[in-house]
Amino acid sequence: MIRIKAGAPGRVRLRTPARWPARTGVGSRGDLDRSVRRADRTPLRRALSLGLPTVWGAIAISYRMTCPLGEQDGLAPRAVSSAVFFVVGTGLILHVRWTLLRELRQVREVAGAAQSVLLRPLPPRIDGLNVAAAQVSADRGANIGGDLYEVIATEHGVRIVMGDVRGHGLGALGTVAAVLGSFREAAHDEPSLGRVLGRLERALARHLRERAKAEHPAAGPDPESPVAEEFVTVLLLEIRRDGEVYALNCGHPWPYLLPGQAEPDGGHGRVERLSAGEPLPPLGPFPLPAELPLVHCGQLLPGEGLFLHTDGVEDARDGHGRFFPLPSALSEAVRIRPAAPQFVLHTVLTGLLRHTRGRPADDAAVLVLRNDRARNPVQQKRPVAQHAPR
């Protein structure tokens, strides 16, 4: 079962095979500390782990050495001896299995809490925006993978990052931690999105250099090493108090605009992609240009929403190789409940589950937000996809 608890007071549950866990940052530092403390309470358990097999062995040896039936050669004595040793062997096997399952449960608990600290939960409302987010990992047993997201309210507006690290699963966690950590600091410190993106680029380069030195201590950051091929696609958004949306895109899919008002014919409007031209190259392989074209994406009016995602959503294929029809899934969701973040999240992930039969080939992250701020009578929608100075 997937439990999605992200950016909303309620909980949405999607049924899926256990090999595809999803988590949206549920947990805290306290959860991690409690998990570690439980994992450290081992002296008594270790004594039991050694004592119980010893008892089983003592029973078998005592029966063989002291019981008269153990020394007789008849059919009945042999049947009794076989039954005794079968019970002893079964007990040992069950004990070993129970011990291994307990240790595995403890390891997963600690790992899940640690991953939750890295991708922390989003509150249901951030500076007047209703928020919901979720991530699913393609790796069995992993709660998060190579996708990342964060929403932070700053004095410059609400700043959002959605990213996708090359690769998936636990191997990408180090890069996710470097990029998220840098964004959480830069979002508050830097006055412009361009400087935030520059901070992310420097943090990623520093992380890759350190990783290259650790993997190739003699050669240093070898350009031929796999580390030199790492990259991260990043979408940065800034939603200001008046609803104006600005973006910087480094190789990431553009978000979708979700309508929030009913049309005169009774419909709820169309889902539109905020396509604003060619994005910049992903972070990593190439340096950022000196001038970063900050894109003006128009105005997010009250009631309207944005749907952000990674390419693991659109690139998901079914058994016949067909891609997941994301625009159709979004249109169906807003037709029933316009721009309702939790409902849109549930509809898309349910459709993705059904499309891939619970076996996604790549990590996938989804972030949905809706402008719940009070409507200003003078607000009017601005033209979309205009370049503004950084």
C-alpha cells in the first residue's frame, strides 16, 4: 500500500504492490532518533538470539544421549527420533527467520526515517497556496529516489524547486541532498532566481568533485569517470504576492496550468502547458550562461493551479510501450474538481499505477499547488512566456 501524506490534512491511499513504495517526506528528526534508539536496544535480544538456538540444540543432544528411544533401532523409535529432530530443525529455522525479519524491519525503519528527514513533508498551505506533493521510487524498499522538490515562502515570494537527478533510487540520494540543501539556504538569501540557480550549480559541482575524489582517490575528478556524466534537471519557480510567476528551467519539463473557474458552457477550462521556449541545459555537464533569461509565465489567478512533475510521469510506459497520457489524466481531474491539489494528485498517481501495473521504470515526483489567496479586483492575467531581466 502506498500512503501519500503531503501538503494536506487528509491522507490519500493508493493500493499497489509493496515493491513500489511512495513517500512524501513523512517523518521528522524525532522519528529518526527514536528509530536509532530502538535499533540500539540489542543486548537482551542478542542474548535471546544466542540462547534459543542453544536450547534447541541442547534438547536434541539430550534426547539422543539420554532418552532410551534414541538408542533403539526399531521403526517406532526411528519415527520418534525423526519427529524430534524435525521439530528442533523447524524451530531453528523459524528462529533464524524471525531474527532476520526483525533486523530487516529495524534497518528499513531507520532508513525510512533518514530519507524522510532529507525530503521533509510539505505543509498543506504555504503563504496562501494550497500544496500537495508525492514521490515514488523505482527501487524496491526505497521511500525516495532521484527526484526532488521543495516549496519555501520567502520575502521574495514563494520559491519552488522541482528536479530530477540522473539515475534513480538510493544511488541518487547524495546528489538530491546536495541540491536540496543548497536551495533551502539560497531561497532565503538570494534576491533573484538567477543567483539561486547559480548557488545550486556550485553546490552540485562541489558534490560531484568530492564524490569523484572518493571513488577515484588516485586520479581525482577523472572526466572519464561516471561522475563526470552526472546531471540534474531543475525547474525554479517564483510566485509573488500578486500572483506573477517567474521561472528558470534547466532541462526540466514545463508545468501545466490548471484552470480554477468554470467556463460559460459549464466546463472547467483546458489544461495548458506553460511552455516558454527552449530550456537551459541541465546542471552539471555545461556551465550556466552569464545572462540567465528569467521567464515571465504570466499571473496565477486565485483558484488556478500549477502541476509540476518529473519526466518519470510522462515517460512511464505500459506493457505495449505506450506513454502515460498525462494531459488526459489532468483534464479528467479538473473536469470533476478544478485545481484541487489532493484530488489531482490522487487521480494522476492512480492512473500512473494502472498504466504501469505497479512497476515504474523510473522515479516520479508530482507537486500540485493552487492559489487560494483573496482575489484582487484589479488583477488581470498577463501575457505568458515573456523574458524579464534577472
